[in-house]
Amino acid sequence: MRTERTSSSTTARILIVGGGFAGVNAAAGAIATIGSAGDRVAVGLISPDPFWVMKPRLYERDLTGVRVPLAEVLDPLGVTRHQASVRAIDTDQRQVVLDDGSTLAYDQLVLAAGSRLALPDGPGVHCADSYEQAVELRSAVDALRSGGRRFRAVVVGGGFTGIELAAELAHDAEVTLLAAPTLAPGYGPRARKLIEESLGSLGVAVRAGVRVSEVADGAVLLSDNDWISAELVAWATGPRASELTAQIPAARDSLGRLLVDGYLRAGAPGVWAAGDSACAKVDATHSSVMSCQHAGPQGRRAGENAAAVALGRKPRAYRQALYLTCLALGEREGLLTCGFERNTVLASGQEAAQMKRAINHGLIYPPAGQDRQAMLKIGKQAPPGRPLAAAIARGALRSRRVRAKVAGAAPERSAAYATAERDAAEALS
Ligand SMILES: Cc1cc2nc3c(=O)[nH]c(=O)nc-3n(C[C@H](O)[C@H](O)[C@H](O)COP(=O)(O)OP(=O)(O)OC[C@H]3O[C@@H](n4cnc5c(N)ncnc54)[C@H](O)[C@@H]3O)c2cc1C
């Protein structure tokens, strides 16, 4: 086994596992906290993927610019990139084992390895959980619709991703959406009615209360013994946290997420967790959900805290009072809600579709241009953590003028990253 250590007796090592929303925000948070003490703390980030994937866009038809090269963000920050997969975490020895058997030592570890959707075996089963899977899904759609033919698709899962996929696929296919136990289970009755109406107007047939028992060639068998034809099956039943969470000796929830404390500490000394790999309290009563909305600020705070502790300072608590959801319902409609009951509708129809575009193509992206000062702020303008600030933001978003300003002001950074994505992909191939 090859062993490599970055150790020096005076330099503390922060290792971040994962290059998604939580991981990149952790890197920015750590570097911003370290400030001028850069010679005392070194930050490294491990990810098998050289890209930061803007996952909320993966249901979209055009995936151009969906991957931001990690080098564009991490190099200006001075974060060391390790393109590798972590196979094991040894919390006693404070080291991680990489896929080639080598090890990296850490003083502080931020686990931000995200989540994964398990797919059932079966012909024609696709999903939009990773970039590669989303590309395969799009290729399958393109092949099926050749000659302008509309094909039959079944979407399995009536949550956020299932709804967004069904609405998008309705452009090319006759779509049946299977939702068990119900459509949009996380939404309140008013919002759910709007979702039902939008899906209805797109021609999506919703069947609630049924599950898939078997996937065969060209059809699926439902739990009520009905067969329906399906040339394409899009799976969207909800992911589980990275299996790496099982390597930390700490309690996990039913999704495999580490139950972190108010500072995002994950049970073992020097270990922090954020994003889809963590379950954190966002306020007195609610826990975080798997979303980049929570992954970003959690990552930022976990990185800040890892750096603070490495410098002998106190960590700061994580809190995130404002919770918004912005759902795409095809290209022309959307739904923006506020609060965990997801029933206070701030915008719908075309206006919400514009907000969604502003979010997916602008707000979730890092600043373009490899500007270190701008990169240091990644995650900083995230939803405010204080209840008062959240109330002000909520109130402001009720104003049509403010929403229009947000939608109009967000630069389309996806286009700015399209060239960088293409160049990096070509260099890798
Ligand atoms: C189609 C779709 C639509 C979505 N829509 C929304 C939305 O509208 N709003 C919203 O807030 N959220 C949305 N989400 C969810 C959101 O994208 C995730 O919650 C978010 O990406 C989680 O961030 P993360 O950093 O925890 O994980 P990820 O972004 O998944 O990043 C995980 C990182 O860990 C790396 N990694 C994995 N395993 C290892 C390993 N063993 N070793 C090293 N690195 C590893 C991966 O390569 C990756 O870089 C959507 C997701 C999907 C799929």
C-alpha cells in the first residue's frame, strides 16, 4: 500500500471529501476563515469527478454548462485538488484511504460526499441523479423521439425530481407519473392543487398510490397488477446518503445521513458533515432536506468551523431559517413556495418559471472569471441564518417587484461556464 501524508508538524490539514455544493462551499468557508494564517492550515478537496455538477439542472433537456470544472473554483482559492474516490475513513488514525490504496491524513475532515439513487434492474430504466445518468436519459429520449414520434414514458416517484422530470418529458412523450402514496407529498393542499393543474395541462397522467412491482421490456407491472406500456422508465424515488457515512461511528437517520450537532460535528473527533450526507437542525423544529439550498450553507459553515478549530478558535452554530422551494413545471410554468409546509405560494406560472431559470442558470453557479475575492464569498450570500433576516427576505419575496428584480438580475453564469466545461472535457478525453 502506497502511503502519502501531507503532514508537517506546524501545518494543520483540512480534508474535504466531495466536490459538490457542500464540498465547494466548505472549501470557500475554510479558506475565508483561514485568511492570512494560510501557512498554518492547508486545505485539500477529494473528488473522483473533476467537475462540480449543478445537479438541480439534471432534469433539463439542454445540459450545456451543467458542469463547472473544479479547477476554476478551487485553484483561485489555493485548495489542493485530489482526483480520487475515498474508499474508507479511519477516524482513529485520522486518515482516509483512497481507491488506489494510498492514504491522506487529516486533522479536520469535512464529509460532503452527497447521496446516490439506487436504480432497479430492468430494460429502459433511467434517472437524472448524476451527470452521466442524465446524459444517458437524454440520449434515450432522443433515440425514442426520432422522426418526431411521441413515445410512452413512465416516471416513478411523485416528489420534486419526479414532478420536474415528468413535466420536462411531456415535451416529447405521453407521460404517466406514478406517485406513492401521493403526488407532491411534501407540499400543502394549495400548492399541490397548482402542481396537479400544471401537470394536467401538460398532459401528464398521474396515478397515485401505486408502486412498480416489475420492469419488463416496454412495460411496467404495477402494485395493483395493472401493466402499463413504457418505452422509457425514469426513476426518481429519492436518493440515500453516501455509503461513506457508515464509516463514521455515529448515529444516522433512515436515509443514511449522519445526525450532526448544532455545529455540524459528526460524532468522531475532527469530523464535520454537510449536505446530503448530513441531517442537521435548521431551526428549533425542522431538519435539513437533501437540497443544494441546505448543502451550500452547511458546507460553508462546516468549512468555517473546521478552519476555526484548526486555528484554535471556537466553532459557530449552524442555523438556516429561510426555506424556499422553486419547482419547474415544464419550461413555461413553475411554483415558488416558502416555509416547510410548502403551501405559501410566492409565485406561480410563468413568473415562477423565470425565477427557476434565474436560480438554475445563475444563482447556484459560482462567480465566473476565476476571481479569488469573489470565490471567497461562495455560500456567503446564502439564505440568511437569522429568523428576523429570514422574515424580511420572505416579506420581500412577496413583492412582485423584488421577484422580478431577482429573476432579471441573476447573470446567466451557466453560459459563462459552457466553454470551460467543454475545454476541460476535451482535455480529459
Ligand atoms: C434532478 C435533480 C433536481 C434537483 N433540484 C433541486 C432543487 O431544485 N433545489 C435544491 O435545493 N436541490 C435540488 N436537488 C438536490 C441537490 O442537487 C442536492 O441536494 C445537492 O447536490 C447536494 O449537495 P452535496 O454537496 O451534498 O452532494 P453532491 O452535489 O451530490 O456532491 C457530492 C460530491 O461528492 C463526491 N463523492 C461521492 N462519493 C465520493 C467518494 N467516495 N470519495 C470522494 N468524493 C465522493 C461526488 O463526486 C460529488 O463531487 C436536485 C437534485 C437532482 C438530482
